[in-house]
Amino acid sequence: MGCWNATCNVSNLPIFWGDKVVLIPLVKVSSKETKFNPCYPTDNFIPLGFPIFGEYDDYGRLENTYTSAWNEAHLRQFKYYFEERDDDAQEKYRPVELRNSLDAFVGQVLCCHEGCYIDLPNRHFHPDGKAMVTYMMIRQNVYNSLCNEMAGRIPYNHDNTYRDALRTGLYAQLAKIKDCCPSRDECSTQVAYEMFEHMMMRDICEQVFGYQNYFHQYFVWRDLAERLIHDESMRKSIMEDIVNMKIWTLTLSYLRKGYLCESGAGSQSGEMKLHLILAQCIQDEVARIRESHEWDEDGDAETIYLW
């Protein structure tokens, strides 16, 4: 099988061998339906973990990958499966043996073209208990430029930037949760504690995405929420990654995009002229809209409720 260029899922530009990229592992929200006219970036897929950075290897995978140790541990906690294609197979899914290196784990599992699945104990969304895993790949300079732009904006009716406002809000939310978090001894029954814990973890998950499907996200992000609340040594780094993830989700929303893979992942095309024409059309349309509509030069003029 020959080599091919990947696709940046935001700019739609081809990704060539050696290009620096960001990979965000994703998990399907529901096995029962796909929304073809979604409203929110998280309607069809949500992040399974935080970004992984690396270089494109020309075969649909990454090399020279790196991410935080706890993010890798978070991703490795799940049991991964490939779907059996043999009609005579006794089981529909076969378990995947995870390799030790991050390059191998990302390339052979998260970027696998066979299709990968994890156990997800939410029978309402996934009747057979398995959820599809895929990924979003972005050119690193595109990712950094967009995140820096969004993080540095000052929202309407706010004095601080998005990053500062999100960080302040998350720390305030965490303090509120910790202040009212009872110990197990203070709960009359184990069931009562687990119900409270569920709501507590859901609040943290809401801070990551800020949209919907909180009940589903609870199962994916529970371990990170627990570390955030109970492990002070990891709290600062996790908080920063949560803020960055929410900034990226907000960026996708403003770009009218979502956590969904685009076509062209297996293309050998290096087409550039059409992208230049598209970029020029977008630039022309933005200029026309600014002339014909009242426009806030500092960004979107609508009121943004961060929390």
C-alpha cells in the first residue's frame, strides 16, 4: 500500500510527510444516530482525551509523538477493540493489545483505519456497549493560530480575555464543588454518595465542553475529573488543558465546524489552487459582510455566557 497525504480537519489543506500536526482522539456520541445538520461541535463526536502532538508519517499515522503522561494514562485506561470482519467469527469485536510506545499506540490504535471501539457503559447511546473511536487531525500552526486568537479575545461585557475568564470560572467552580463535596462518611448510603459524585463529575465535564451530552461525557472524563478534584499535584496542569480544550471547542463553534472527520484522509492529492481560490472567496465575503452589516471589529458582538 502506497503513502498518502492526510487532511487538516479545519483548513482542509493536505498534510504532507513531516508536517507538524495535532491529533485529538474522538469518541462517537451515539451508535444509534448521526446528526447531519448538527448545531453544536459535540453533537456527533466528543474528545476522548486531550491533544497529542507529533509529525505526520506519510501513512495516516503520527511519529515523534508527545503528550502529558497523565493524558496518555487516561487514554490507555480504556479497553480497545477492532471490529471482526470475518462473518464466521464468534465475537463481533476482538480486543487490541496495546503497545508500550506512544507512537505505536497512536498509530496502530487511535489512527487505525479498520475502525476502533472502546467499552462505554451507556446502553442508551450504545446498545452493545461499544463506542466508535476516531480522531481529528489539524495542522499545528493552524491549531496554534486559532487558539491564540480565541484565547486572547475579550468577550462582550467582560474585562478579561477568554483564557483568563475561563480559568477564573473553572477555579471558582472547582472551589464550589470541593466546598460542598461530602466525604463518604457524611453520606447516609453508598448510593447517595454515588449520586452526588455523579453530579460533581458532570459539573467538571461541563467546563470542558460547555455544550451538551453531559451524561455521555461523564463516562469518558470521570477519571480526569476525579484527579482534578482529589489530586492537588496534577491540578494545575489538568486545569490548563481543560481551559485549552474549551477554547478549542469554542473556536470550532465560531468556525461553524465540529468534532467530525472530513473526507480526503486517504488522498494523494496535493491540490493548492482550489484552496487559494476558496481563501480568496472567504476574504472577499468577509469584506462584503463587513460593509453591509454592523460589525464588531473586536469579534462577535453577541453576549457570551462563559459559565
